[in-house]
Amino acid sequence: MNLAERMDRAILLADQKDFVGADAVCEEICFAAPGQPDGFYLRGLIAFRSGSLERALQYLTQAEILGSTEVGLKRALALILLSQADYNGAKLRYRDLAAQGELDEQDALPLAQLGEAFRDEGAIGLAMEFFTQSRSLNPKNNPAIVGLFLCAQLTCDWQNIDALEKEVEALTQLALIDGKVPVESPFVHVTRVMDSEMNYAVARAWSNSFKVDRVKRSHDRSATDPIRLAYISSDFHEHATAYLMHHLFKLHDRQRFEVFAYSCDSPSDSSLRKEIETDCDFFFEITGWSADKAAQHISNNGIDILIDLKGHTRKNRLDIAARRPAPLQVAYLGFPGSSGADFFDYVVTDPIVLPRADWKFYSESPILLPHCYQINSHTGPPLAITKREAGLPEGVFVFCSFTNTYKIDPLMFSTWMRVLGAVEDSVLWLCANNSWAEKNLKRVAREHDIDPHRLIFAPFVNQENHLKRLSAADLALDTRIYNGHTTTSDALWAGVPVLTLKGMHFASRVSESILNAIGLDELVVDSLDAFEVTAIDLALKTGKIDTIKAKIADLRSGAPLFDTVGFVHDYERGLAEIHNKRILGKMPSPVIL
């Protein structure tokens, strides 16, 4: 056979699913014409079809080196590189396809996935490039639409955000009506919709998509043995979750509990990671493990209560929890709302973020802590520094908001600008998340007749230095739909009052819960008008803000918010109660502490 006949033979064998035979023929072609790309290209495509991605990458790369410009080669390479998290490699191939005018609808989903990957890495410009391309190829039911909306949130680009949100809302509603999984994630939904019932509907649709077999458990441990807790997270490093709870692991009562941790992210050599590893009785790195392997490992360790710290947030491993590796499974801290999952029995919460009227919108039974659900692990008040040392002008009132920029919405920012307009000698100190947000917020400030130089953007620093500089602020202004969570408790620990609004779902009630736990209910207001009036009043009547700061200093050491030992005691009572209920054969039910 000549080369053309051999290629036809290889294609025929591949169509018959005889991938071994097809590969053998391709090997002959490559041997006969080692300087020609066609044989390597065909061999790579056949390996790709058979699922042998490593071999496909090897042969397709060789074909590319030899000069192949085949569209199928670029597309296959892009898909393989995307699956291997080589996002820059995938980017180059998709750009080649775009330059050749060869992108079509089949590329829409992987382009959206590439956009999501770059967004998660903070490369917002690249994310917007690929989301825009993806949407142009498929303007319907495309996750790129949600991606563009989230990029608009992150960059505070509000010029077209209402139109984008309407598209996202329409897609979500249509999916729910049709009994499908919305392209909008539960997390994105809670950042824009203050409606517990709708939040629950979206979360339930996503969680119901986990159709997996549950592991077989042989749970024959004695009821008198210490309760085995397992925490699962991808945030055992410099992350808000770890900052909040790292003391918990060492404070657990070892007479009653054994503490396991399962890490689902790349290992970190940070001191915080090392501290958590040391303070747990057993620490397992399961990054890259299949869900089946991880679930069986948890089950084999005889875990009594699995506590998921991620929920519907980035890098979660709900696929592990869905396999039910523990007889009791609890959702805590990471996601502000119900998981909507039948594989979680309980959610750790409090009466403010989860009032009784909202219980019906939760698939889990609540463990209601007596104070704030949020643990804190602060030790020793941060050293205060002056405004000048913090890079701020002296002799001005400093409003601040160090939340992530996606939490800032146009309605609340307009309120902030009116406050600045009423308080002449004042500035607004913000977190420098990205240059797009800085540019857009300065533009919007100018539209409100506020000098954009009165917006001061703080560069990233480590947690210790952040808490130190935070003490130079006078009043923190909270966000509306998705409050500051860790940022609110950080501000209070630094001695800075936080002004917030009453909310209508979990994410918008967290600051109220935090303020309640330190005895500052007077900083929770009912409306945007009241928010504006109160912020102005506190800034212009400095005696009031000084009184509140003195109150924080008095309460910081004794208030429930920062009583970590007291929190752990209450939390452990809740865990012991649900464990005892299970031992007695009782179904999950609300636990009120």
C-alpha cells in the first residue's frame, strides 16, 4: 500500500473502534515519511479519539513542528491543552483558529471554559477576550454570558451590566422551568439576587446534577469512641477561610474529637498551611484524586462527620460529598446559603443569617449557634499606625471598603458618592483588585462630581500588615447584596466601626450577625437613605465615631465575636448533638444552641 492507502486504512480501523490497529498503521506511515506532518497528525487524531490524550499531544505537537496547519490539529491541541490546564497553550491555538477564521459553534463551550480559567487566575483581560469570542459563536444558553457578567462585576463596568444581568436571569429562569441546570452557578446567583427561595432553587438544580453511586461504608466504630471529624477544603492556605478558622483545629477537645483534614488544592509551604497540618490529628493531600478514591478513603477512615468548607465555590469537591462517605455531612462557612443537596444533613448557621422563615429554603437542617456562625482566629490587637504611615492624607475622615470589587454594586456606590459629597474632608479607601475596577470607579466618581483622587486604592499586602494599616480608617462602609464577611470582622478587630444594611438572604445578613455578636446593633440600618444619613452623621460628629471606637476596644476581648474558645465550645455541642441523634437512630432536625 502507498501512503494514501495506508491513511485510508488507518481511518477505517479507527471508525471501527480498532484504535490499536489504526495506531499500528499510523506508526508505519510515520516511519516511512518521518519528515511529513500528515502521519503524525492522523496518529494524534486517532489517539485523541481513543482518549489517549498524552499520546495525542505528543503526535499532534510533532505534526505542528513539522509544519501542519490543519484546523483539526489546532482544535484538538487546544482541547487537550485546556484539559491539562495549559491555558496559555490553548490560548495560542484558539488565537490561530480565530486568525484563520476557523472558529465555529463547537468552540463556544471550550472558549468559555478557557475564559473561566483565566478569570480564576486574575487575567481578566484574557477572560473577557475568550468570553466575548464564545458568546459570538453561541449567543444562547452559554456560560460565557455569565462569565461576561461576572467580569463586569469584578471590573465595576456597569455601563452594560443591567443588560447582561437580564440575559443571565432569563437563562436561569428558563433552565429552572425546563428542569435543567442553569449555566449560572449558585455562587454567582447569591452575588446578585437577594431571594433565599430563588437561591435555593439554583443550588438545588446544581446539586441534583450529581448522579453518582454512594460508597459502601462499614461503620462499626463504638458509640463511646471520640467523634471523628473530617474537614474538606481547597483553602488550607492564605485564604479568608483559613484566616478565620485556623485556631479551630488545635482547640477541638481531643477527649471528644479526632480531627482529620482533606486538602483539595496544590500543596502550600505557607506558615498557615503548616500550622493547620500540625494542629490536625491527620492531614491528607488529595489534590488530583478521583472522587471515588477520596470518598472511599474518607469512609475507610471511619469518619463520623464530614464538614465541607467550600459549598458552591471555586475548587469545591462536592463530587466527593455526593458519594456520602460519612454517615453525617455538614456544610459550613464557605458558601453563604443552602447547598440544595440531599447529601448534606446540616448547615452551621445562626438565627440572623438564617431566620426561621427561611428554613424552608434549605435542604439541610440548621445547627443554630447562639451568636455569629462565623469563627474568628485573631490573636492580639494589631498595632495601630497613622494615616500617613498607611499612605493616606492626614486631617481627613477615611471611609473604607476592602471587599472584593464584585461585591460593589452601582446603587451602593452611588450612596457612597453622596456621602463623600456631603463630607468634604473625606476620602474612600478601597482594595486595588484590578486596574479596570480602579479606572471604572474613578469614572463613576467623576460622574457624581467627586474628584477621583478622593478614591485611594490600597495595594495588596499580607494579612498582618493589612490589619495594621486597616486601623488607620475611620469607618468601613459595607456592601449591599453580598456583605463583607471576613473583611467585616477584620475591620472590627482593627478597631474600625462597620456600617451595614439589613439584608434579605444569607450573604446580605452576615455583617448584621457579626455586628450583633460584638454589641454594635446601632450600626445596622434599614434602608439606603438611613445608611447615607448615618454615615454622614458619624463622619461630621467625630465624637460619635470616637465613642463607637472606644466601645469596640472595650468589647473586643470579651464579646462573643472574638471569643474563639467559647465559639468552639458551642460548635462542638452542636456536633455532639447531631452525632448522638444519629446514634439513637433519629433523622436530622434543627439544633438550636
